[in-house]
Amino acid sequence: MDKGSSNSTSNAGPSQSFQRPSAARAARKPCPIQVLGLVGTLLAIGALSARGEDLTTLRNVTFTNVQVRRHDSEGLFVRHDGGEVQIPFRDVLPELREYYKRMARDLTPGKGPAGAPEAPAGPDDLEVRGGRVFRNVVVRKVEPYAVGFDHDGGSAKAYFTDIPDQAARDRMRTAIPVPPEPPGPGDFITVDGQIFRNVEVLETTPDGLTFRHAGGLTQRRFISLPADVRKRYGYDPEAAKKYVRDQAAEKKREREEAAVRRALKKFDPQSAPTGVAEPIAVVGVKTRKLPNKEFQVSLTVENRTDQLLFIRTIPYDAKMKALAGGKKFKIQPHAKGEQLDLVVPLVPPSELRIYCGDFQTNRTLRW
């Protein structure tokens, strides 16, 4: 019979964002297995929100944790840590306009402000069939049947047959392409051709980089970065695969833990003490093998509050699967050394998790 080792946790707040410089009624009380069934449902409808990117405009305004909701002919509609805003395309670095448009949740472009008629095409603009006008066109590539160009809203390609004005069509056919500014020594160009200027790497993980650039901050996996960048930062494909698997397993475990705490708190509202970071203390754990393939766990618990507390215990096997045999206990105020017993059938548990409201502590069990 051995004492278990401890690992205590309390409910923590959300993780902090990067700090930038300027540039998520039962008729009877359910047993633990039923609670875990509810947990599965909670996990099915829940989602772990990934942190968005930062976007720095040409006016040197930075929006953190950006999620692009949609875009229209005028600009991007984004949600960020400070609320929601429309960012005009003219305020976004030209080489990043298409990049952010592809990030939009709604990929169908809007039609611009309601009731605002399209202004006529100017000498630097291009009008195509349907009345759409591309502003401040810079020709990048001329093909036998089409022209590729940048404009205020990003990049586009127009077939000559879609340009109704003969003079504009001739102007596009005979235009001398302007090559984009080549990437410099401090720039990254991804395998799909996206350029990030003035890169400053902030964090390296086995599967990728987090870096600040002229247009904000982003995270890119090594597989999207060129070979010289991968080599420079020590990319190892096998280590990256293991890192991704480990991160996914850790996020899954965190979601399960959070869902268990929510489910337990919902069914045991009286077990949520206030004003005490660690309302209980597990001062001893013993294990004993019983006949008929049963395994007894005895724990000694102290109540550090002046409230009547309810705790729930759930045993787990070596693969972190919940086992039968978990129990709910009532702990009197200021109880010292109260002994609690539970019996687990068939499988010796490897870990016991004890919940009291938002507080959780774990014990590794040895047999």
C-alpha cells in the first residue's frame, strides 16, 4: 500500500495575449459515469478557439487577435480584442490584402456600402463587365488572353473579353508589367508566394514560427516556409509531428477537464466554495487490493473552510479513461482528517481526481 503523488490545480483565467509594441434537469442526481456522458456532449458542441493574428495598418495602428469576418470592395470587416471595425484596403499593405481576404469567415465579397453608386473608372482604374471597377491598377503579368494585376483591394485577373472598353483593353494588352518588390534578407516568402516583410521571429516551436512583420503578427508552420528558413530554424519533420500530436492531446485533456468541472459544478452547485483558493487538502492516500478483482482507495481529506462541502472523486485508468466506482462525499466544516473510501471493480485505477467546485486535485495511485 503506497501513498499517491499529488498534482493540484485550481481554475485559472484565460491565457494572456502577446503584448505588442507599436509596428470559449435530471430527475435524480447522475452518477459519475452519467456525468461523463454529459461531458462528451459538452465537448461535441464546444470548440477551442485558436488565437487570431495581429494586423498593423499603414497608419501604424495594430489590431490584436484579428478574425476577418468578411470583406467588400472597400475593405475588411474584422473582429479584434477591442471590438469590431472595418479596415479600408488602402490601409493594408498591398501584398497582404489577398492574404487577409482569404482568411474571411464569409468568402463571398460584399457589394460595398448600400446605396453608394460605383464611381466611374479613372485613368488608373479598370472597369470589367458587370460594372465592377478595380482602383489604382498595377499590371503584374500580361498573358495572351488575360492580364493579372494588383489593385486597392488586392490582386485579380481579368480576361480581355471581359473588358468592354476597347481603349482599356488595348492599354492592358500593351502594358509593361511592373514586377513586385523582391523579398529582402529580412523578408519571408512562403511556398504559396505570400511575402511577409521585415520579419522578426518571436517564438520557435518544433512545427513552426511565430513572427512579427510589417503588417502585423502571424504564425506559420514550417511546411509553408521555404527550405532555407526551415534549415535555419532547425526544422525536424518527426519532431514536428510529435509536437502536433502532443499539443492536440494536451488541448483535448484541457477541454475534458474544463467540461468535467462545468458538469460537476452544474450538478453540485453547493460544492462551489467562495473566497478560498484550496478549500480542501488531501493529506493521505492508500490503496488496497480486495478479493474478486476489486480495488479500494482510501483518502484522508481536510475541509479548510467553514462551509459544508461536497466533493466528487473519479478514478481513471492508465489511458486516462474514467472508471466506475467514483463517489460523492460530504465534508463537514473544518473537518480534520476525514477518511473516505471508494471501491473500483475489475481495473486498478492509475489516477484519482478529486473535484470541489472549481478546485481540482489529482493523485497518482500505485498498487
